Amino acid sequence: LSVLSMGSAAYSQHGQSPGQLTEVDSKYVCMVTDKLFQKEQIPVEVEEKTYYGCCEMCKGKLQSDASVREAADPVSGKTVDKSTAVIGATPTGDILYFESEETLQAYNTSSGN
């Protein structure tokens, strides 16, 4: 499923160049597979935070494995909680998690696009 075919609810373009990330709403992301989907994913409440999974298996993994609920910001290297991260999608629907809008913008700037 291509990000380019995503509805505007999941994916908002801001003059995106090929290879750049576009910020997306977390409810359209499976936080286990780190993929963007066209429809809203299954909300998973863990310790008063909301994560999203694409299926019952992912839901269970989010509930039982704390490491799945975290990611490293590719710019700062800091560990971020996926429930509060700024989420960027590649043109192919792969997901990266950032600690802030600034590190997402820095990623796009450094990607040369």
C-alpha cells in the first residue's frame, strides 16, 4: 500500500519531496510493524498511554513488550515513547519516530531533499 494513495486524514503533504518524511497521525500507524495504514488502527491502552496496532497479535505485543513501545529518534539518538513521538512516514509508508518537530525537520533537511 503506497503512502501516495493514503487519504488526507492519515497523510498530509506539505510540499513533500521524494524521500522526505511527512508527519502523520499516530492512529494510522501500526507501532509494531512501523507501517502507515489508510484506516485507523486498533488503540491499545498501556499505563494511561495509547499505542496502535494493526491486528490482535500486534495488540498483544504492545501490551506485553515494553521495548516495542519505544524507538530511537534517528536524528538525536534519544529513546522516544511511540505514544508521544512525532511520527514521520516515508513515501512507501515506513515509519520513523522523533522526539520533536525539530528533529523531524532536521531529518528532512539532512536527507538532501
